Amino acid sequence: MKSRSRLIAVGMATTAELTVSLVAAVPAQAVPPTVPAIELPAGVGGDSSFLSEYGATSPAARVIPIGPATTSLAISPPFDPFYELACSLEDAAGTLVAERYWGEGDVDQAPPFVMPVPSASITTSGGPYLVDCSSQAESTSRVQWTLTADAAAPAAVVLEHDPITYVRLTEFEPLDGGSYALDTPVALGERVRIRGSAGTWFPAGAGYDLATSIEVPDGDFPFWSGPAEEEAATASGDVVGLTIPESLPASAGTAIRVFARARSTVAGTATTPETTTVRSWSTRLVVVDKAATSAALRLDRTLALTSRATVRAHVTITAGPTETIAGRVSLFIDGKPSSQAAITGIGEATTTIRLPKLGRGSHAIVAVFEGGDSLLGSTSPSRSVRILL
């Protein structure tokens, strides 16, 4: 029986040596962390798919020729097909020129896998041509060769792993945290933070772009689909944030699907490919109506002689008279998270948090109530304390 080991394209080890300093960093999260949000897990990746791309129309070192005299392609994919291999050849217009499939019994042979090219099917004006091969296995690996039309191309064109013509390696990796967040209650207009460890969404400092979408069912079909609002990410790649639009056509009790994707890129060199990583996440949330809250903050002193002085923050969360308050209050000092405390009560709840030692100067303190399944979060007005020495 064959091993079901993960299929990883040749060249992964070499591209791992590239540093993210090759790509300019993107500004940090646009929405302040003091805005209350539902915290959901990003999770970890697994079952990745890989796409390796070879060949280009320029420079000359990366050109792979194909021409009227070409009658076969000798294919050695940069992965082990394991169970099957499917390859196709298309012209620049996407018209299929040739294709071949090798089943489980066929892929046991040693490469190359030879795909015939029909006579007179290649023209010097039809390029660039594209060869696409896929393992079509449980963890899919694909490879594409871009071929440039050239009257002097040989009868048998060799397609294999070649560091010189290797232009891009793309990894598609789903994050599994959405499976732990199914049916989390969310209110329209509420912010969601999908949190992982540093680099979960993309390498710290790498260039990236975000894409989000929300789907609302309307029977079986059709359904409404559109992007989230205020999508942003932290520069360290640990958090992607988005806001559920207040205009979403979803009433209380409606289950919605939320999708988030981050695509990051690290530049390649003359002998190593550009490396692109696409990490995706999805879950199902349930729209509910949540009661509003307000947060108040009072400091027991606003002036202290030294950092050794004790400063306490008194936080009060207020909701409707019969609303049960249960959750966490977080303090932010100069925009950065500090201490946390649990808070409970009916209609109103109060907690006291001791501030850490602060350096000389003035410091802005904000309290944030995270909210819950039936309550919206809230942020207190900022208060300041000054340390003299």
C-alpha cells in the first residue's frame, strides 16, 4: 500500500531561505485594538495544495520553447503523483491542444511521462502555451510550464524541475480555526478578530493583500454575497479583523458564512522562485440582536511621584436593568494591551484592576469590555495618569 505522505513540490527547501525583508512591510491594523470585537481562533494550517510555475517569455534564461516540430512533451513533475496524474496543453486563448491522464497503475513508472502533441497543432503565433499537470490526490500538487512559441523548438520538449526557469511557488493553506467557531452569535455591525500566533496569516513584515466575503442564504439558491467592512491585519500577521456590515440582509437567527483570505509574497531571485502563500479561513456565524453596553473608567490617582506608586483602575460596565453582564475587561495603556479582569453582574458590574509600573511621563488608559453572546462590547473614554519621576 502506498504511503499517504504530504505532497510537497521540489524547491520548497530552497525558497524557505528567503527572508521577508525582500518585501516592504504593510502598515499595521487600521482599526484600533481598543474597538471591541468577537475573538475567534485562526487555528493552524494543514492539507496544503502547492502550485509550481516554470517558464516565462523573458528573460531568455527562463524561456522554454515549443514549436511546429514538437510532437511530444517529456514531463517529470516536481512531485510524486502517487495515485494519478492529469496533464493538459493549451494555447494562449485557452483552447485545449492536447491532454493525457495516467491512473494509479500508470504512475508507478519512472518519469518522464510522455504526452503526444498532435501534428501541426503548434504555431509560432499561438503562444505562449501552457502545460498544466495535477496530482489530483488528497493533498494536491500542481505544476504549470509556460512555453514560448519558437520555430526552432525540438521535437521532444523536456518539462522538469529547473531552478533557472522556476518562477513561482504558491501554497494554498486552509486554517482550521473556523471549525471551532461554528454558530458563534454575532450582531450586525459587530467587529470580528480572527486571532492566531505571529505569522499565522503571513510572515511578519511581508507584503500581503486581504480578501473577505460574507454569504447569506436565501433558500437554496440564490444567496446574497458581499465583502466584509474595514478588513485589516496586524503587521505581525497574527490577527485579521473585519466588521459585519450593518446593511447585511440577514435577520436574527440567520446563519451566515464568513470567509477571510490573506495572500503574501516573498520575492525570488535569479535561481529561486517568488514564494506566495495563500491562507484561508471560513466559519458559520449566527446573527442575533445584542443589547448595548457602556464602559466607564476612573483612576484612583492621576498623578504619581514615581513608577513605584500604585495606580488602580475602577471599571464599571452598564447594560439594561435586567441584562446579565459576564465577560472580560481589558486595559490598554498607550494603545497597547495590559491587564485583564473578569466582570459579572446584573444591569451593572464593577471591577478594579491594578496598573503595572509605568515609566516617566503621561499615559493614556482605556478600558474595553469585550461583550458576549447577548451583549455588545464597549470602550470607555480615555483617562490619563502622569508619572513625575
